[in-house]
Amino acid sequence: MSKVVTIQQAVMAEDEKYALRVRKLMKEKGIPMFNIIGSPGCGKTTLLEAMADRADFSFAVIEGDLETSRDAERLASRGVTALQINTRGWCHLEAHVVEKALASLDVDGLDVLFIENVGNLVCPAEFDLGEDLKIAVSSTPEGADKPLKYPMLFVQAGAVLLTKIDLLPHVRFDREMFVNDVRSLNPRAPILELDLTSGAGVGAWVSFVSEKIKEKRSHAG
């Protein structure tokens, strides 16, 4: 067991070098980078599609999936530049892969860059990709108990998005417990509730991103 831990620590320490290089590049460019993390089907891609329709800033997406390019194709159909990365079985993206992806993207002229990580609440939270913020996405059908079951993500999150609130009348979801559990882990992160079907809450999310763009530009260079 100690050997497994040692190997994992070594891999993460090596990848941190790439994360630092990515962070340095994005700071020089003045472009914030968000690492969106959530379970499969929680609405990560749908969130990005909704932003394409409503945001007044430009953005691109690095798409992480085990297989297929379907999410990248969905975004491309909305006019969003999306670069697909297939991990072929790996449950998360790593910084050295993100650095290679950035070399293939023309980030000049972008206001913000999003990484849609592989659908998973565990592994993606453990790896630093050089992002400014990790964004935790959880949907009402998943249940209200996820923050305490998967605390690392919610502790690190710069914002928590609760999606599919339109399903609240149809699923068992303790909203008060969810909010209290997130607050117990992370008192500072805003909790935004969204119905991506109607667009409710998307404006608040877009405003949050816009503020982070302004903050990053003020510290560029």
C-alpha cells in the first residue's frame, strides 16, 4: 500500500510542474481558466451550450472524455471552439495533457478558457491542471448527499453549481441539507442553482464568470 501511495505522489508531483507552466502562461495572457468537474450527465456540456447562447465574452473549451468527440461536436455546432481529449480509460485529465492542448489552441483573443473534465467526482479533484478555479457541478437527481460523500471537490471549489432544479418536484432532494453540507465544507464558495432547460440561473453564472475575467485581467503579466 505504501508503494502505491508513493507512486501516486510522484506522478502528481511531476504533473505539478506542468500545472505551474500552464498557470504562468494563462497569467501572462490574462485569461482565467475554469476546471469544470461533475458526474456524467450532471449538465456540464449543457451549461457550456447555455453560455454560448447568453455570454458576451469569448471562450473555448478543452473537452475531456474517455471516448467519442460528441461533446466537442455539440459545442462546435454552437460556434464554440472545442478541443477534444480522449483519455482512453483514464478517469481524469492531467496538466501535461492540458499543456499540449493549449499548444493547439489559439488562446489569443479569448476572454476565458473552460476545461470540461472527465465525468467523475473523485480523481479530477485530485489533480491541479493550472486552473484558476475548480467548479463543482452536481444535479438534483444525484441526491443531496454528494458534498459529504465526495468532500475534496467541494472543499476546493471556487463555485458550486446545482443543476436540474426543474426536477425538484419529481426527485427526492433535500435542498437544505445540500446547502448546509456545502457550507460546512466551503463557507466562501457561491452556490448557484440552475435550470439549463429554461435558462434560469444562467445569467448569475455568466455574471460570476465575467467578474473573474475582470479580476484576471487586472493581474495579468
